[in-house]
Amino acid sequence: MKIFNNIIPSSVERKAIRKRNSFAKKFKHDSTRRFPYTSELNQTLGKILGIHNLIVGPWGEPLSLKNSLVLGTIRMGYGHYRPAMAIASAAHSMGITPYWLDILAYEDSTGAKIVHHIEKLYSLGSRLSQKSSLFNKLYWEPLMAEGMKKLAINVEFSYMCELFAPLFKDLPDSIPVIATHAWAALAARKAGKNRVVNMIPDNWPLGLHLTEGALHCVQTPSVYMGYRTLKNMGKKGKALSPIPAREIAMVGHNIDHELVMNIEKDCAARLHRIKLQKPRRFLISIGGAGAQLELTLAIIEHLAPYIKKEAAILFVNCGDHKNVYDSIKKKIDSLALPSANYLEWDNTRAFVAKSLSSDVSGVHLFYSANIFAAVYTTNLLMRASDVLITKPSELAFYPVPKLLIKRVGGHEAWGAIRSAEVGDGTLECESDEHIFQTLELLVSENDLLALYCENIIKQKKIGTYDGAYNVVKLAMKWQGNA
């Protein structure tokens, strides 16, 4: 077996085959299963982003074979849903229909059962890494940064994704598939699809994310070189055969059309609030794994005096984590902070619309059991916020001033480096002391926030945030290697 002309040891391939066969037996895989898709408008984001869900059965609308694309994604955390929404937004703005294929949506499929199994382990690891520094140092950081880096892991997932292939076989060959997780890209290729685009997350090259025969779209120049050369994905110090130039493209940051088109307006509003000495608006976005709750509570407690004297305002999106929402609400109540809660999608959208043009105060807490609302609430709130407080995951690439707190997994470290070098966010603040110091500077001083706003405007002018548009353009032209 070879990957990009690099020979894989037969022992690695045999191990991958055994694991695939084990999954097939465990989850009673049926390779003849069919998924004849039709579509229906997504009830939450259909009118906003043009998303149509793919449903199995004849009662939906037939798929359009022209000016359409399929978004292959996985609800594993939010880091693959959010880029898919960015692509949907860009496609919708360009008159192209985005069809949504979430592997987990087809719950009785082998693919969904395997992803559920792996997601439980990933979420547990993410949470443990934030509770135990020893576990994080000895296991989680090395696993995320190096354990997923070698070509051997790609062999394992390539065979595993043969079991996902039935989900993609019935898609029309003429419609391009844009995958925001490599497993969706691998599955589409295993299903014989030729027009496959593989969107690469993060800023750290990993063998996990490779899909031979797909077009790899990366967000930054540094990670382009890392993937182009497959740097450090083989034996230590060994240079590997590279990815062919036609199978990789540097596109820029994958950002929603609604955010990109309003960059100047939103940054002008932030600078205007600075000039008028308005309270700083902070947004905390809880990640898809629900990790970092204790740190979030500590940040809220540190901001509490500023909120009470109306020097700061806090938005907290708990996503679809009810336990996180309950814990944060309890903390807010114990601190006697003025607050409002938003549990309905219409109320969330109404509040954001108001906050874009009017003054607000206190703490505003958001939760939704609907995954689309849970993820996209952060996107809406970014426009009304001055500073986004987040780990350096997919949100590190977004055009909003950012306070980047400590990472969850070593693969996220280079997201913070990218943001700091672009100039739209802080360095990674690994310690609570550094986080609180930076918070106080962002509340009381103007220089950092003004600097980030100015740089966001500069980066917009040179196309840094045009990645989603570029991915769509490339996908519509990409014919693969057949």
C-alpha cells in the first residue's frame, strides 16, 4: 500500500484491516445498504444559509444537479460543523445550494455508530485534559499533536471509512462533495466519488486529515508547506514523497459570508464604542466537547466586578450543553449579576439584532438543544461583541478580536500562533494569571482592542478571510483525478 507514493509497511496495513473488520462485526455492517437521498430545507438555518438537509426517502425534494454541492461533515465537537456552515453561507451568497450530509444524522448506519463510539472517547479525553494536568501532559497533548500525525493513522482511518462509504454511494457523481472532516472525504472517495474537496482544520499538519485523490484546502501558508511535504509524518528526520501540487490549495480562513461582508462595519462599531468609553462586550463560546467549564466559571467570577460597575458586558453561549448552562447560570446567580437567558432561537436572533444597534448591559446566557442554533449562536454574537474568549480551535481563524485561552490538545497551539501573527487576537494565554491580566487590559485599556480591529480590516483587504468563497469556487471546478 502507498499514500502519495509513500510505501506503508504491511504490518500497519494488516493492523488497520483487523480494526476495520472488528468495527464491521461490532456494528453489524451491511455493505449493500443504500441511502437514496432527497432534500428538505433546514428549519433553523435554511433561510439564513440556504442549507438543505439530505434525507433518506422519496418525500423530499429531488437534488439539483446544477449549482449545488454536498457538505460532508460530522458533529464531533463544533470544529467541523462551523466550517461547514461557513461554506454553506459562502455558497448561498454565490447562488449555489448547499446540501448537508452529517454522518451522525443517519443513526442506524455503521458510520454513525462508529463516530458515536469515537466521539465519546474524544469528549471524555478533552474534559479529562482540562481536569488533570498530568493526563494532559503525558497523554492528551502528545496524542493530539503527534499521535495523529503519522501516515499510519491515515491508513487506519482509510480502511475504517470503507464502512462509511454507503452513505455517499447514492450521491450524484456530478455534485461535488466538500468534506469538513477527513472521514467524510475518505468515505466519499471509498464510495467512488471523484469530485471531493477535503477542508483541512487547524494549523498543524496531521496525517489524520489526508485523503488521497481529493483536493486538500488549507487555511494558511505554513500549514500548506507542512501538508505539501508531509513534514514529520514518517520516520523521524525522513523526507517523504509530497502531495502533488494539483491536490492542495491555500485558500485563506474559512469564514461565513455574513461575517466577512460586515467586517468594516463591525470593527467601526467596536472602535466607536472605544471612543465613547462604552463597556467592553465579551463573548465566551463553550466548545463542542463541553470542556473548560471550571475555567469559564473563573473568568466569569473575575469579570463580575467589572460587570457590576458597567465596565464590561458578557455573552456566554453554552451551545447544546445543558449541564454547562445550569452550572454557569448557578454561578451568575450566586454572584448576583444582572442577567438574561435565551433558550429560544427567535429570542436569540432578536437580541443579537438589537445589540448591533443599541446599548446592552449585564450577562446574557444562551443555550439551545438544536445543534444548528447551538453552533451558529456564536457566529451571530461575534458581530455584536468586542472580544471573543475562546480556546485556539476553529474560532482562532475568525475575524473578531480574540482572547485565546489555553488549548485543548496540542494540535490547537498553532491556531493561536496564526491569530497572533495575523494580528487579530492574543497569544495563547496558558495560565489563569495570564488570562486575567489580559482580561484586565482589554477591559481598562484601548490599545490591544484597537490594534486587533485595525488588523482585521487590513487582513480583509488582502483576502485572508476569503477561504470559504475560494473553497466553493475550487469545488465547482474540481474534477478529481479520474
